[in-house]
Amino acid sequence: MTYHVQIKVMPLKDLLDPQGKAVMGGLQNLGLHAVADVRVGKHITLDIEASSEAEAKQIADEASKKLLANPVMEFYEIELIN
């Protein structure tokens, strides 16, 4: 069966996010002063062939640990979608 998986990768909250700071500066320059903070991450979708949801999540977790996220600087969340 094919499972559709979303993986959200974001910088750790305690680390500086240079992309987020650049976007924040751009928003301020555009006069959008109500925005208090910006964090920039990645949204990755995978179609995984697996025999169960648990196996699909395990495959997505392994892909995230080995390639998609840097655990020193980022955290990730996995979600199965329909």
C-alpha cells in the first residue's frame, strides 16, 4: 500500500535562524511590523510503499534521521496524510 507522509523540518528553537531573520527584516521593510518572529524550515512529502502505517512512519523516521534533517540543528515531525 502507498502511504503519503509529510515531514516538517524546523531549526531548533534555541538556535539562530539566519533565513528567518532575513525574512523578518524583509517584512519589517515592507511595513509589516505586527510579525514578531519568523522561523524558516522545510516541508517534505514522501509516497512510501509499506505494509502498514507503522512501517511507513518507521521508513520516514529513518529517512529523516539519515538524510532529511540535521539533528544537531533541526527537529522534525512526521504526519501521515490521506
